[in-house]
Amino acid sequence: MNALIDIRDVHHAYATSSGPLPVLAGLDLSVREGGFTAVVGPSGCGKSTLTRLVAGLMIPDRGTVSLHGEPVTSPRSTVGMAFQNPVLLEWRTILQNVLLPLEIVPTRLSRSQQQERALSLLELVGLAGFEDKRPSELSGGMRQRASLCRALVHQPDVLILDEPFGALDAFTREDLWQIMHELKAREPFTGVLITHDLRESIFLADQVVVLSGRPARTQYVLDVPSDGPRDLDMLYTPESVEMLATLRREIQIAREGESADPAENARS
Amino acid sequence: MSRKLFVPLIAFAVFLALWELLVWANDWPNYKMASPTDLVPAFVKYWELFLSMGWQTLWRTVVGLLLAVVVGVLLGMVMGFSRTMRDALYPLLVGFNAVPKATVVPIVALLFVGAHDFNTVLIAFMISFFPIAVSVSIGLSTLEPEYRDILRSLGASQFTIFRKIALPKTLPEFFGALKVAVTLAFIGTNLMEIVSPHGRGLGALFDSAKTNSDYPLMFAVLIALAFLGIVLYYVVVALESIFAGWAERSPS
Ligand SMILES: Nc1ncnc2c1ncn2[C@@H]1O[C@H](COP(=O)(O)OP(=O)(O)OP(=O)(O)O)[C@@H](O)[C@H]1O
Ligand SMILES: [Mg+2]
């Protein structure tokens, strides 16, 4: 019962013009404090919906989402989010972008302490010297790094990442995986990572949850033996190859389940 | 910087020279087409009139435009935030905008007989609020949901989201529309000034020059109008670079 994020039997449907569209149906997920869980599943199965529930941007139709044992009923300042689109504000410098959450969230830090914290995060992700640049002057990978800093600057308990590396090239992505490990070692957050990349999931997470096709339920949970920071060679060990094979098989099952459900297909 | 001023000045001089040449080559009398050299005496003779009438035109255009900004932004916000209001108001506004203002001018002039300042400001406003309302509503309604979510997930209020994200993000569109609106407001002011009996402003000066068959003066008024239009436009451009300069792509 030391789960920081606890999701029990969550059901959720969107109202659409052709009637309710069930998206989540019996989703369970539990992330221990300081843990890092990756969520994988077929495209459109409801992964982003899950993140919106955890962030308190939506309330589930049925079931509970709790943080620290308390049900989530509204957004809370102890959450940080980053998306595939870095959504930096073009009229602000990188530093001002990173400081944005501190303008919303109550903080005990003085102005200079805020700056210090933002600058140290920027340095950690390799953006030292870029704090006064505009977002448009940075590459996609650099923007995503800045977006990670913004998600973490207010020291959230929970970091929600919705395919943050999805739009990056393979090399940049691997750089950012390493940076995620460095951030994890320094910042005390509990993470939920949505991803389409199975290698990314086992490289970053200590638990990988496979969702079934829409409407999504928890289909399979894989524990990744974790012992602190990892390096990329880890992906080529026999254990990893085995884990990847298992995940790939589970995704396959999830996708077949989807196409084998004619009622669901007729609706979409 | 000096180049930025120098190049347009050269272009202006070339334009005047070509105009002069055209009139000279065709040997047009000044009642058919006045040449730039005919204009100088007109300006010299009536410079006080140009100043006072120019001021009339200027302040009424600016007041009409400010009204258009206030009403346009409010309408744009209402339509940008509420789907229902957008569906309800949009056709109405399009219809309103489609009515040629030349037909509205005499109606307004009759409706509020004698209230010349009021009429003029009203037309300047009516003709120019539409692009502002549309641009603000489009700017707000096309805001990507992720932009809202980064602040909303921290518990920010709708107002904070508007102030920190929606408003600044809409500024480039707003100024784009304002550049259109300033020219429209100017046209509106002059329409009313020309049509109103006993009107004031550069439009009225044009009308009286026409009545007196003072052709060089008519052309001189046109040049004065063009000058005022340029000034107004570049004031908006300057405001834009102050408040939305970040949206300009640096030349590469
Ligand atoms: N606001 C909404 N209204 C109606 N339907 C929605 C809404 N948001 C999402 N959906 C639908 O719900 C389903 C799940 O959406 P969601 O974004 O959670 O999927 P996802 O797993 O994140 O997809 P992807 O892998 O493409 O990111 C999709 O079919 C989507 O079309
Ligand atoms: Mg998604």
C-alpha cells in the first residue's frame, strides 16, 4: 500500500456525435513512490486519456485514480507534464519558459533561487548558455529538453510524459534517455511515461504496462529489474532481448484483440 | 537603418518624377490631372487648412479604431471561447460586414443629423471592427489544447491561462488584423466626411475643392490622405514590433 499513483478499475468514455466512445474499461495501474512506469499500447487505445486522468484534467466515469492514497478530483500543482509537442511559449526566452510553472504554483523560493534552480536544470540537460534564446532558435531535441526542465522546475511529485521523445531522431532520443536517467538520479519524482518505443520503455522504466486495444484495460505488467542508471549496452543483453520479445508479443495480442472486436470497429 | 529610410525615399522621388513626366508628356491640363509641381502652391496656400482638417480626420479615425479594438476584441473573445456564440454571431457579423459601407454612410448621416463627429467615428468603427473580431476569435479557438493543459494541470484559473498564454499567442494575429483595420477606419472616416454636408476633415476639404473646381487642391488632398494613411499604418507596425516583435522571423 505504498503506491504513490494508484489507479483501480477505471472506466472512461468520451461523448462523441455518434454516442459515447468507451476508451478505458478496467484499467489498473500502480506506481510506487520514486518508481518509473512506462505505458505502451496500440495507437489510439487511450494512453493520453490515462495521463489526463492522472493529472486531474478529467475525472473518470467509474473507478478511482489516487495520488498518495487520496482520490484525484482536480488538477494539482504537484504534477509536471511534458508532451510530444514541447509547447514552449515563443514570446518568452528559454529561461522564462522554464520558470512558467513557478508563476502559477505557490513556492517558497525567492526569485534568485528560482532562477538558480531553473539554470541548474538547464545545465543538467545540456542547455547551459541557451537560457536567453528563443524557442525557435533551438533544435527539436533542445526544445524537448527545455520542456522537461519546465515540467520539473516546481519539484513535482509526479512527472507525466506523453511520448516526449516520439518526434525526435534516434540519436537525439538516446541522448535524452540518458538525460532522463540523470534527472531521475537527482530529482525525486515518480514517473509515468507513455511511449510507442519498447526499447525506450525497458531502458527508462522499472515497470512496463501493456494496455489492450481500445477500450483499454491493463493487459500485462512487466517488471524490469532495475539497479540505478543504465547504459545503452543494457538493451543488448539476453535478458533485455527476452523482455522486448515478450512486450512485442503482448502488443501483438492487444492489436489482434482490437481487430477481433467487430462491434468496436463498427463504432469507430 | 539609414538604408531602410533611403530606399523608400528614392522610390517616392521616382514615383513623383514619373507622375510629372506623364502629365508633361501628355500635356494634360491641371483639371484633368494635376502634376506634383501644381500641388506645391496648393499646399503652401492652404497649409493651415491642411493641418486643422488633417487633425480632424486623424483623431476621428483613431477614436473609431480604438472603439473597434475594444468591441472587436470582446466579440473575438466571446466567439473564441464559446462554440455556441461563434455559431450564433459569425453569420451575423459576416452579413453586417458584407453590406457596402457606402450605403450605410448616408443612412447614418440621416439618422444622427448634425452629429458629425459622432457619425464619422461611428462609421470608422463599423467598417473596421470585423477583421479584429475574426482574428481574435480564430487566434483563441485554434490554441492547441496542450498549451492550456500545461497551465491547467498546475491548477491555473481560466483567467491566468488567458493572460499568460491565449492573449500573447493571439497578438500577432491581432496586429495583422489591426493593420487592415487602420486602413479601413481611415476610409470610413473619409467617406463620412465627403458625404456629410458641412463636414470637416480632409474628406470635406476634398469635397469643397471639387465644388470649387480647384483641381490641384483635390490632388493635394489625396497626397495628404496618403501621407496620413502611411503614418497611421506605421504607428501600428511600430506597436506590433514592441508588443509582438517575437513573432517576427529574424531575416536569415
Ligand atoms: N476529447 C475527446 N473527445 C472525443 N474522443 C476523444 C477525445 N480525446 C480522445 N478521443 C478518442 O479517444 C481515443 C483514445 O484517445 P487517446 O488520445 O487517449 O489515445 P492514445 O492512446 O493517446 O493515442 P496515440 O497513441 O495516438 O497517442 C481515440 O480514439 C480518440 O479519438
Ligand atoms: Mg496520445
